Amino acid sequence: MNYHQYYPIDVVNGPGTRCSLFVSGCVHECRGCYNKSTWKLDSGIPFTREMEDRIIDDLNDNRVKRQGLSLSGGDPLHPQNVPAILQLVQRVRTECVDKDIWVWTGYQLSELTPLQNQVVALINVLVDGKFVQDLKDPSLIWRGSSNQVIHKLR
């Protein structure tokens, strides 16, 4: 898996102060996407064990109280990203027990594969659905278009 950006302190992508990772790779290619540079799987920087360790360390750093981890992109649930994302969320669940995990995906919850559902079983919130330019609504919180659904899972 590759990623484009990591923000160790983020107050925009989910509630509270968070760590946010924007991964590479998206098959949806939504018209009006604000993050087109993340569409190609081979763009960005390789996601390494060192970066995974950094995210865990940042989430556990008591100097900045973080509520959790946000995963966006690109698409964290792109089939080629799922193994690395699954490993990361498993570690967060084990090593950062008081943190929540939010994931944004262009897939709908009802169309996820068994492996994608393994990720979803470990997260707190899934924001699903493609961004639809004609349904764009700047007044919405945590989503860009009114067709997207916020699923509170735990």
C-alpha cells in the first residue's frame, strides 16, 4: 500500500483531534473529487512498518490527546489496500484501546467483500458511498454529498 499524506494532528477529518492517513488507490474516480492525486495505486509513498509504528506511537502520545485515527484517500478499502489497512486497524484495536477509527470509502456497506468486512468489524464509523457532484452539500458534516452515509458501528 502507498499513502499520500499523514497528519499526526488533524482536527478536520472526524471528531476531536486525530491522526489521519490518506492512502493511494481509488477505483471510483468520482467527478469533483477533491483528492484526485490519490487515485493511482502506485502514487505516493510506500506504507512501511515504520510508518505504522509512528501512527501507533502518535495515537498513544499523551502530550496531545487524540480521539482516534481517520483513514481516507484514495480509498482505504481498495482491494489492494485492505491487507495493510486490516493490519493497521488490528494494531490500533490492540495497542490503542481507547481510540476510535473512522474510515471513508466509495464502496457502499452492502457491497463490501468478506475481507473488507473484516476491517469494518474493527472500526467505529464507516462513511460510505461515492462522492456525487450533483448531490454536493457543504453544510454536511464528515461527508461531501448527501448520498453518503455515516454508519456508527460501535
